[in-house]
Amino acid sequence: MPAVTTQNVLELDRVVPAPGSRARAVRSVTTAPQGHEGEGFPVRRAFAGIDLRDLDPFIHMDQMGEVEYAPLEPRGTDWHPHRGFETVTYIIDGSFLHEDTHGGGGAITDGDTQWMTAGSGLLHIEAPPEQLVMSGGLFHGLQLWVNLPSHQKMSDPRYQDIRGGEVRLLSSEDGGSLLRVIAGEVDGHEGPGITHTPISIVHATVAPGAQLRLPWNPGFNALVYALSGDGTVGSERRPLRTGQLALLGEGDHIEVRADEQQDARHAEGLDLYVLGGQPIREPVMAYGPFVMNTRAELVTAFEDFQAGRLGTIPNSPRVKAASQVVRDALDSGEARPGHQVL
């Protein structure tokens, strides 16, 4: 169940497309391949196979889970660098701990968003809390990479801690959809996320049989990713299933319908992550954890990282990597070898 909800969606402000508004048609629907990230947590690569020019200003997105972990299975990442873009980590269910070498950090859980502007560069780590590692439990979230324009790539790092209760809650015109505006503006309603690049991000839940007509900035691109559930998207009602991304064409609003029949796990309907932004239209040179404009800038980023100019790992107990928690449990006898660890 999505962590941020409301008891009565009919009491919320509603979004309604303007008269004569044109629905966006579907340019493509792709299915995200599955893999593993960091120390081994399962992900779907949502943007795989999509041209960067169509994603602009976005670079990369992983759906983390949805997975029900057994004890000692949860995983995170080790310390690693970033430069030249922003990471937006949205946790729907479960918890993640974050720490970076610029002083940012804390727990993100149940509807929270951690917005990290890497800018000129830093090191950071993300890991499930020890309690989740030891007991297991549900984990589900997203991490999105947002590009920065060339004149902001070397800006000072910044951290935004957006709590679930801060997102702007809205309803569709038929009252059948709950919209959570995380960043940007939708039909005159603004979310809490402060962005360098003009973008909008919405987590929408469309009830079975309901229709969502979401006004969308005509100057933005539009991407609709199905977190879970079944439905259709676009003016031509193309089928959309869990783990699929719809790239939409030009228009004034996004149109989505949830199927009447959903399986038991997705009884609430079609769960979507909707995003779009103003294209930067600059060259992109990306490799690993760095997103720059030229090869020379990439080389400099690697040299700066190797020289320790992106920061040094702090001696702090605030975040303890999941792999170390597992090793400690095995060494202490609290856990038996033979637990399945992803």
C-alpha cells in the first residue's frame, strides 16, 4: 500500500484539463529489464532502451523492489561518488538510511523523498537500517537521476529531506485517483521539491475502473512508469503493465485508465510514477556515477575522485552498510549460515 494516502480523496482539490485540451499519444511502451544494484538489491531499469534525447532532462531510473525480504536479505550500496546531476530517492514502503560527505543524511521511509544535488561532487552511501536487515520486511522505492545544465554541474552539493506529509495531495476530476505531487507544478499546484531543472514528479494511484486526465506542461516531455497494476495509457489506450514505461508525445494532458480487474496484490488499482521536464538540450557524457558534458570533464571527475577531492569517508556510525550488519550477525552467532542473502 502506498505510504502517503488520505481518508477521503473527494475532499482534495481536483485537477481538470482545460476545455479543448489535447491528450498525449503514446510514442513507445518498453518493459524494464530486471537486475541488481549495489550490494545486491533487486531493481528494474525503468529507462532501458530509451534514447537520452527523449528522456532529457532525466538520465536514469531504478525501481527498487517491490520485494518482501527475509531476515538478513536486505541490501544497500557501499560508499560511492557522484558529480554533475541530482539523485531523487523516493521510498514507498520500508526504510533506507543515507549519509554523504557534505553533511547530508538521515532516514527516508514510507513516502519520504531524499533529494541530493551532487553538483561538484561528493561521496555517499545508502543502506537499509539494521532492524530491517535483521527482521526482513517489505521494501519498495525508486531512484531517479536528474541532469544538471552545464552552468550548474559544479554547483555546491545540496540535500533536501522531503517528508511524506509534505507532498501536495490532489484528486482527479472523477475522484478516482490520488495524486501526490513531489516536485514541480501540476495544474497550478506545487510540490515541495526544489529543482534546478524545471520538472514535475507525481506518484498517482488510479482506482480500478477510474480514469486520470492529468494536465501537463506542454513544454515538458512526459513519461509514465507503472509501479504496479494494469491499465491503459495515452489517447489510443495502449496497455500498460507493472514495470513498463510509456513515452508520450506532445499534448496538454496525460490520459490513463486502470483496468476494472486487478490482481489481489494490486487491489488499490494502477500505481504510477509520472514525470516530465524542460529539456536541457546539451551534450551528455555519462559514465558510472558521473554525468558531464564532455569526455575531458569525465576524466577530470575520475581524477578528482581518485585524489580524494570529492570527499573522504567519515568515521561515523550513523550508517552501517547492510553487508557489515550481516557479517556481524554471522560472527556473533545470532544468525546461521544458510540464510538466503541476495
